[in-house]
Amino acid sequence: MLPVVALVGRPNVGKSTLFNRLTRSRDALVADFPGLTRDRKYGQAKYEGLQFILVDTGGISGDEQGIDAEMAEQSLLAIDEANVVLFLVDARAGVTSADIGIANHLRKQNKKVYLVANKVDGIDGDSESAEFYSLALGDVLQIAAAHGRGVQQLLNTTLEPLAEAFPDMYVQDDKDTEQEEKDAEQMLAELQASPIKLAIVGKPNVGKSTLTNRILGEERVVVFDQPGTTRDSVFIPMQRDERDYILIDTAGVRRRRNINEAVEKFSIIKTLQAIEEANVVLLVIDAREGITDQDLSLLGFVLNAGRSIVLAVNKWDGLKQDAKDNIKRELDRRLGFIDFARLHFISALHGTGVGHLFESVQEAYASATNRVGTSMLTRIMDMAQQDHQPPMVRGRRVKMKYAHAGGYNPPVIVIHGNQVKDLSDSYKRYLMNYYRQSLKIMGTPIKIEFREGS
Ligand code: GDP
Ligand code: GDP
């Protein structure tokens, strides 16, 4: 579980600048999938050993027209559901009426809000920030997002209080090989001893509730009461083909006490958390709407989180052959870049194709947790190197020496050698595909890390 940080502020204060700085290092995986662009509204942030989910609420204009009306629904929900709210203001512009409007709104929420004065580069930060104390939101933290100044301090100050609740937010990057191999083994043992956590996600109205009910209806389900806030998904243990699963229900199906109770509001943060917590994600797409940007955003998030994935194109019932052909063409065109993910055409309403989903879920999970030893990984690396030599860098040939496993779900392959960090993206992609084909890895992204020297 990772904490959620929401960026709030009127336009032009530097929210996207900060967002980009904090999420840049997590772009590596997205770069492996030409065809995916990064979503600028939410992302996995990783910065100086800390990782968390970051949401740029953007939608706030701070207009006097009544801020509640102006805020996009998801922005309001995001503020409500976030663990930390960073309220950005522009130190150079001073307090504006829009800032006051937002501050008034935030003060009414029962939330820990940190006031952050951005753009303190080249000015006297202390004196320019002083007037923001009038917003009555406590201390003013100073940063220059464009230059990274104060950013680490800001994260330490705001995330440290969450250390106990979210131990996973600390990442350790530089482990030695021996430790890393041990950790990978330990990780695998834990995965194999646990049920498969399967999250059913998708934008509103694609049929998540219908599918969840369909899956649960066919099984003996043990449902237990799980009180929680709206941002928590419900975890439902179930069995299928003699395997234990935990269904992560983002649609809130089992929270409803009776059939007439309103369906829960779609919450992007709940969806992101569910993806983080899952082993395998079932991404539901609406055949009648085709692939939308929101589907692609969710897909990008799943891949970036390293989760296994199965795609379900729902509402396949009652479509004319023409329509089916068109949809298939569009899927080929827009989803061609993840040809390793199984695609199912289903009708959650009638149950058609639903059973087969689990074959792909199992396959994806098996790929993500398949133990491959050092000698095999090194042999495949050698073959790849022989078939297609790495290019020269600064007059020297890059030399890959050996490879070992660095983790599972997603499978992490660590390659050691000389100048390996200088390998081009296209060579890295070649290696990734080579491993994928040699090991027949389906349904999961692979992560390759490069280490200098032996
Ligand atoms: P947003 O609308 O809140 O997302 O704001 P942006 O991130 O787009 O930034 C608005 C403008 O402020 C851009 O021209 C940025 O280059 C500039 N900016 C952002 N951060 C800083 C900073 O730390 N110092 C300075 N001098 N300018 C900044
Ligand atoms: P959610 O918001 O993703 O949980 O979507 P719901 O499960 O509430 O479904 C939204 C609407 O689509 C409802 O009216 C469902 O009856 C309908 N629906 C769901 N699955 C199917 C399907 O397989 N075929 C058709 N034709 N309609 C479906």
C-alpha cells in the first residue's frame, strides 16, 4: 500500500512542474511501450528513496463563483481521499483571491494540508512567503520545483508522519547482488504462499459490478463485513479451479447492503490503490465505446506498477459482425504494443467468456512468479548478445557479463557488465523481447535493471 499525495492549487503555480519532477524516474517502463503516453494527472512518484501515488488535481480554478461548483468531481474526491494534500502557491505572485478561495475550501475539510510556496529561486524566500501565513494553514514550506530545491525536504516533512502506516513507501535502491538474490527468493516464497490478488478495474460503466457479481455468483463466496472508507476497496476471498484468490472489488459490489443501494462513485484513487495492491489486474474495456484515453491511462498505470494484466472487452453481446470487426481493428491498432497481454471478448451480462478469463489470469500470474535461475538468465543474455551485438559506446563495446533475478511480479532481471547503463533504448527493448520470447512470458511486464561492473 502506498500513500496518496494530492497537489492542489490555482493554475500556473507549478503543479505540473513538481508532478514531472517527482514522476520522471518512473517513466522507464512507459518508455518501453511506444504507444503509451504518460498521464499527467496521476502517476507513481519515486524520489530519493520514497515512492507514493501522486495526483495533480488540476481542475481547480479558485474562481469566486463558488469553488465547489468549479472543482471537477475527481479533484474533490482526490482531495478527500488523499493522505497528504500539498497546496501550492506562487511565492512571486503573492496571495491571490483564488488562493484564498482554495484555502477556505481546504480548511473546511478535515485534512492535513501543507502550504507550499513555489518559485523561491532567485528571491528572498522568507520574506516573500511571509504573507501566506494569512491563509491560516500553518507553516509555509518553500520550494523551487523547477530546480528541485527544497523538494526532498518537503517530502521528508510531509511523508514522515505516514512512515508507520505506509512502510512500503521506502525503497532501497542499491542492494548488493547476494542480498538482492536472497530478497528475490524471499519475495517469491511469500507470493507462492499467498492467494492471488485479482483487481477488477476500469472506467465507470464498463461493467465491473456486473462482472464481479457474475464471478462471485458462480462461486461459493465467503463474504465478511469490512467497514472502511470509500477509498478502500473490498477484499473478497474466493476459490476457482482449486486456487485461492482475493478479489479486489473496486466497484463496491459487496459493500452494498441491498440491491437498491446506489452504486458507489467511481474513484480514481481507489482504482490506483487497487492496482498497487493486486498481483493481477483485470482491465475491463467497453466494446461499445472502443478504446478511450482513460483506458490507456489505466493501462499505463498497471504496466508502470509492474502488475500482470488481462484485458476483457465487455458487452460483446448483441453486436453486429461489422461492429465487431471495427472494434477488433481498433484494438489491434491501439493496443498492438502490449501483444503479450491476453485479450478476451466477454459478456458479463450473459456470462459468455467469463470462465476463460481465469485461464489467462493464472497464466499471467505464473509468468510473473516463474523462478528462473542465474545460469539460465545468463545463458539467454549471452544468446541475445551473440545474435545481435550491443553497439559501441564512446569507442568501446558494451559488455554484458551475467544476469540474475532481482524480483518477481513483475519479474526483474538484473544485468551486470561494462557500460551497460549506456545501452540504447532500442537495444534494451530487444533484450526485453528476447527474454520474453525465450521464457515465454505472457501477461506481465518485465523489468530489466543494469548494473555497472561485476
Ligand atoms: P501549473 O499550472 O500549476 O501546473 O503550473 P506549471 O507547472 O505549468 O508552471 C507554471 C509556470 O511556472 C511555468 O512557466 C513554469 O516554468 C514556472 N515554474 C514552475 N516552477 C517554477 C520554479 O520553481 N521557479 C520558477 N522561477 N518558475 C517555475
Ligand atoms: P461499472 O460502473 O463498471 O461497475 O458498470 P456496471 O456493471 O454497473 O454496468 C454498467 C451498465 O452496463 C449496466 O447497465 C449493465 O447492465 C451494463 N452491462 C454490463 N455488462 C454488460 C454486458 O456484458 N452486456 C451489455 N449489453 N450490457 C452490460
